[in-house]
Amino acid sequence: MRDPSSAQALTGRDQLRSWVDEVEEPRRERDPQRLKAAYFEWASPEAARARLETHVRFHEDARASYEKQREDILARRVPLLLARLERTPASEQDAVVEFRAFAYSGLIARARAEVEWAREGLRLLDRLHPDRSEEEAAEQPGA
């Protein structure tokens, strides 16, 4: 008689393989950050600047976190990864590690692009509202 827990695990692996093998068309996102940016002419320059600066900080923090996680994956310091590798044949372990690191590389690239997009918006605000950026600079301590 077959162990029911191993049959379930096999079914779970089969389901995972089926899900990973499925080719999906990328979906367009409805991004509230871009939508609001499209209407920044209705916002005060200060509010638009605050939104973009918040966006920069968030994605810089995310990038740093993703880089640390990627580094830990490559160094094999992640407990869940180590548990997975214990159940993986030695010949397949590098692939497990490298594909996980690859996924984080995509997150890092996306975070960098988000930061650059927001900084481009800040430069645009400076160009369209030069008087506002000069006033804000004068209000900064040490200016």
C-alpha cells in the first residue's frame, strides 16, 4: 500500500510543474503611480514631489532588500533554500540556486527602473516649476 502523504506530495509536485510549465501572456498593469503622475498638473508641485520622493525611497529600500536576499541565496545562507537543497540531487542544486537568484535579479532591475522613473519625474518637476524647487532649496537647513 502506498503512503498517502507521498502521493499528496507527488500530486503537489505535479501541480507545481504544471503551473511552472504554463506559458502565460504578460498582463498589463493598472498602475496607480503612473495614473496619478499623468495628472500631476492638478497636484501641487509639493505633493507631486513628495509622492515621487516616497516612490524613490520605497524602491531603493526594496532594491537593497532584494540584493541582500540574492546575495544570501548565492551564498546558500537561506534556511528554506538549504532545506530544499537537502531534498535535491547534487546535480540539480546549482540550478535551484541560480534560478532563485535570477528571480531576484529581475526584482532588483525593476526596483532600479522605478527609482530612475521617479527621479526623472523629479527632474521634470524642477524643469516645469523652477521657482518651486528654488524656494524648497532655500527652505532646507544649511542652504
